[in-house]
Amino acid sequence: MDVDDIKQFIPLKVKAEVAFQNQDYIEAANLAVEFAYHLTQYYSTGDKSYDSLRAAYLGTSTAALLLGQMDNDDAEHYSKEALKYAGELYDADNSPNNAIQIVVSTKVLLFNIDLYAYCTDSTYYDDAISLAETLIGFLNKYFPNEETVNNIVDSFKSAYDLLQRRLENVREYYVQLGSDSRTDHRIAENLLADTTEFRYIYDKCWKKNINLDADDYILALHYPILDDESIDYARECSVSEMCTNKDAENWEGLSDRFFDSYEEICEVYGIASVNYCRIPDAALIPVISNHNLSTFKKYVINCFLSLFAKKVPVITDFSLADIFDTDKVCALAERACDDGLAEIGRFLLNFAECIIEIDGIAIDNAMLYAKARKLMVGQQLLQSKEQISKDLEDRIRQDSAEIAAEIRERLSRYIDAVYAKGFSNRLTADAYTSEFIRALLEKQNFYHRKLSKG
């Protein structure tokens, strides 16, 4: 590869950092992921040169650092990718600099660690820690008085010590979730202070039906739309017109209604609001991805926790074990209104609406994912050399045709709207045959969040 080629992508990194500073976390995440995508393409498409490997490490390590600061769902993924490339660099050249990159990458992984995954199976993490500790021994031996090395070693030890404290909380403290109000308030304060511990409880108790891996299929199906010239114009239109999700019209202004009611309570009770990012309607077009869904849900929960921790009237009466019981939320919202606490009633009703709509989209996306997978498996079986009965072949073809028709109908919500508005486009719903859908899905890893706006 030509090293100068990398320079054309540096503005993406700069823009991501600027967006992060401006607290536009959705845009910052998009740009960080896009930067990593471009810098890894050389190596992943067959260029195994040392320079392409270095570029891949730069892209993924940059994404890992930025996404980690935003508590983004993909932070650990890119941390693992950066560590993988750092290991390959060290295999190619056992230099001290590459040893340092492994230690640094392991430190970032420990900061971005998925505690829920660690508690399920810690083998990968333990192996990474062991390798880093071995290399630290090597660095300490050959560079005993090097300040830069000492600082890196100290930062790794701090990350490891932090992991141990987090694990202690996870194993001993959060098992008490919902046991009594005093414990719940302390837990809320802890979750607000530590995003990694928050992610543990979120993944274990609150994430529910949001399958982030399903985005590979969902975005693959929407790739022709995402890559079409009409998309920028469509994102200036309403969600109800241009989003392919069922009941998408309910999401128009949903983010603003919720966060406005949250800010109102913060102002009334003198509470400092937590960091959050409103979800612009444009980010919901053409589809509400599970990554966007998860991001929004975490912001919504954090806002709730911040009011719960400050013991705001009525909200303080909840148990953290059942904050998603929308019947209870609505009952307490009614009580708040009866007690003259209209701003609290509005917030709780908006909170309940968010939970209902998030669950609805999660189910809608899960159904699309399941249908796409079924079509994919069936088409692969038809394309294989495996002998199958005529009855099974006919059933697979019929099922595939029915699924393709359902997908075609769903995506037509966007395509028909584009034609109705007269936007220039290259789209046709008729293209979505079983074979065309299979071809899109076979490239799902290529599409992974590349063109997602959330």
C-alpha cells in the first residue's frame, strides 16, 4: 500500500474528535467507525504488508479510544481488533515499540471490557492480561529507567486494579439490585459513576431483546438504500415517511419529548443533568438500527437513574428491578399529576413511552433478522451440493419467496416515498428477489455499520 493513501482519511479522525468534544456522540461514533473501516480495508482485502498492518492498528485503536469514552456498544469490539493487530505487528517485528502497543491495547481493552462477557468466560481476557504482563517484564528488564515505559506500565496496572474493583462490585454488590430502596439508591450512584458497571447491569437486566449482531443483516438489507443518492434528501423528511420500521411514526420527536421533560425536572429540582445525546430523526432513516436503539435506551435509563439517585419525589419510590414495568410507571405518573407534580408526571409518561417504543422496534428488528436468516439458510442449502428431497426444495423456495415479498413490502415504505417526493434515485423494490437478498446477506460483514448513521 501507499502510505500517503492514509492521509485522505485523517480528516475523519479529526472530525470524530471534534464531534466528541461537541458531545455529538452519534456523529463521533459514526466517524470513528468509518475511519477504522477505511484503515483496515487494505489489510483485510489481502494487502499483508507491514504498512497496511500498521494502518489497521491505527484505525482500530483510534476507534477503541473514542468509542470507549462514549460508552459505545462497539468499544470492546474495536479494542479486541486493535489488540489483534498489535499482536500481529509484534509477531512481524519483536520491537519494544510493538511490545508497548500490545500493553497499551490491553490497557484500553480493560477499560472498555464487557464485564458481563468476562464473568461468563474470562479465558480471552486472562490470556491477554498474561501476555501483557510477560511483555511488561521484558520492558522493565531492558528499559528500567525509561519514564515513558514506566508510565505505560503504571497505567496498565491502574486499569487492571480498576477491573478487580469492578469485578468485586459485580460479584458482591449488584446481586442486591431491587432488594431495598437504600441499596438501590447506592447502586444508582455507582452506575452513574462507572459506565462499565452500568453496562454490566444493562446487559444482564435491561438490554432485553436488542441483538446488536442483527444489525449486520438489517443494514445489509438496507444497503441499496443507504448507498443511494436519495438518502441525504430523505433524512430531511419525517420519520413516518422514510423509516422502514413498523410504527416508525411514533418515533417522531420522541427523543426531544423525553429529554425536554428530563431537563425540566433537573431545572425545577436543581439537579445537574447527566451527559446524553438526543437522537435526531435523521438517525432513524431509513431504519432504526439496534445500535441506535441500544444507545437511546442507555441514555434514557441514565436520565432516570440520575433522578432516582437524587430522590426526586415519586421517582424515588421505584425499585431498580422493575423500572421497565410500564403499568407501574404510568400509575406513578398519574399519582404525580394528582399530587400537583406535573413535570414529574410528564417525565414518567415519556419514560414509559420510550420503553414501549424501544421494545416495539426491538421486536420488529428481531422478526426481520429471523426472516432474513431463514431465507439465507434456505438459499444456501439450495446452492449447496447436498441432496435434498423435492418436497423440501419446493418448501424452501416457497418460504424464500414469501419472505422476500415481506422484505420487499417493508423496504417499499422508503422506496415508494422517494418516488412520491420525486427524489432522484436508483431504487426498485422489484430488485428484492430471493437471490438478490441472499447476495446482500452474504456480504453482511462488509456492510457492518459502514453506512449506518447511528
